Amino acid sequence: MISILDLKREYLELKQEIDAAIERVLTSGGFVGGPEVAALEDDLAAYLGVPYVVSCGSGTDALAIALRAMGIGPGDEVITTPFTFVATIEAIQHAGARPVLVDIDPQTYNLNPGLLEAALSPRSKAILPVHLYGQVAPMQAILAFAQKHGLQVLEDAAQAIGARYYPEQAHAGTLGHAAGFSLYPSKNLGAYGDGGFITTHSEAIAQESRLLANHGSRERYHHLRAAGYTSRLDAMQAAILRVKLPRLEAWNARRRQIAAHYTQALKGYVQTPCEMPYALHVYHQYTIRHPERDRLAAHLKQQGIGSSIHYPVPVHLQPAYRGLAPAGSLPAAEAAAREVLSLPMHPFLEEAQVEAVVRAVQSCA
């Protein structure tokens, strides 16, 4: 079986260093916060080129805490996409705001900035673009619209660590007022459990985020904000991530190499991902499109090839969120949900495995 992800292989490649990092934490007796977490935050800030990184318990928490730190709350509206993991929407609701959905670009699956004007209202306070599958959303247009209308921008960079935005080669997650990243194990940079972090150029947002993430407290048993969070990255995860971070660029380069091979071999068989000229894609997922997606997925399974659907149901058609928009009102997202399929994609895929995936797709599509 060729799996869509191989975390065991990743661990075995780094076993000696990861085991040493874990032993270092166990021996220290310090498991929450401390020097490992502080060092990881410094490493991430240096890598991404931002002054402030605030670690937290998950990517969902990163978005929710950042929104609150940006002053978003009850009565406010946040414009975002329906074609995303539900955490994007949950974070807006956790902040007390209302998600307002705009449709996607059918080529990139990212938020379509041409539709922002129609979603604007007097209650609009922020835009939350998602850098889906590892490709940066069209931030120039989004930021220009936000500036024109006095809105803040929070990037959902959960799937896009290491992605770049041209011409400045700026990292995803460094373009808006703040960003939330996920360190879930499946991500391009993943912990061995949940984790996340916030990036920002704003000292005020960073300080407020750190306060909210720790029970609204700077000093133990003295609480300055109500309804804070227990959202802290533990030292074990930070130590593991410090082993992985120096490999991220090479891993992302290997993802891009595999993606290029897929794209060249599969054109004419399926709709391959569109890499926009303004962005360096890091292929958290290599997501194709086919009108008979379910038949293709079943065929791949028979051939011993793993696949996954990201995402089978857009947010506004989920039972929990049907009040956000009526069925049929976001046609590009709804069509994508019926047709997308993610192929195996991780930096430890061998050439023979990549070829096997290609042959399996070609033999069905």
C-alpha cells in the first residue's frame, strides 16, 4: 500500500536526533513552556522573518486567539472561504464573530478576491484567507481591498509553512496583520501531537495573544482577561519540532519535485493543480480533480494507492453551518467538493512509488 502520508518513515529518518531531544526534555523535568518552547519560537521567527511568534496548543487555537487579539468579537463579521477545514470557521465563532462566506477561484481553490465587495457590510472587520493545499492566496488583491475598507487580515497558513509570495519572496503567514499556523502531525512541519503558533509584526497582537493563550494571565493566579485559554505548546513537541525545522526547506523542495513529476505525467488524464505565478507552492496536498472522483478513488484503492478528499463537503452544507449560506449559492466550492482528490504526497515517497501512483491514475482516468 502506498499511503498518502508516511510519518513512520519520517521518524525513522530522524530517530537518533528525535530520541535525543525527547530524552533531553524528560531529563530536564520541564514539560510546559520553558527554554525548548522559547527556542522554537525564536527559530520560527528567524525562519519566517517575523519579529513575533507565539506558540499555542493547535492551529484552531492560533486562529481564534489571534482574532481576539486583533480585537474581533461579538457583532463583528469575518469574511472567509467555504472550502476549508472547519477549524477556520470554528475560530471565527470562538472569537464571537460571524463568518461570512465568499466563493473560491475554481483553479486555485483559494478565496476569490473579486467577490469580496458583495460580502462587505458595516459589520465587516476582517478577512480570513486560507492558503489552501500549500499555495498562498492572492494576497495583493486581498490586502488592497482590506486597506481600502479598513479591514484587518488574518492568514490561515495552517497548510502553507514555507510557501512564498512573490515578488518579495515573503513567507506565507507574514503578509497580513497576523497568521495562524498548525503543527498537526500531517503538516509539512508537524509535531507528534497537536500544536500551533501565531505570527505577527505587531507587538500589541503578540502580547495579547500570549496573554489569552495562558488563561488571560501574565503572572500566575493574576488574570487580566476573561475567558482565556489553556493553549500552550509543550516542551516535548517543541524539542521534536526543533529537530525537524532545519529539514523543512529540503522536504518542501522534494514535495515540489514529486508534484512536478505528477503534473507532467497526469496532464490530459485529470485536472492537475494550478501553481500561480505569484506564489511558491509547497504542496501540503497534491490535489487533482476529476468528474468521476469516487470511481477514481475506488480504483486507486484497488491498486493499493491511498488517497483522500480535501474536502468532501463545503462548510455551508455541513449540518452545523447550514445557516451561513444556502445550497447552490457558492457553486465553485460545491463543484470542487464533488471532484477533488488528494494523491500520496510526502517527502519520503520513492521514485518507484511515484511512478506506481501515476500508472494507477492513468489506468483509470
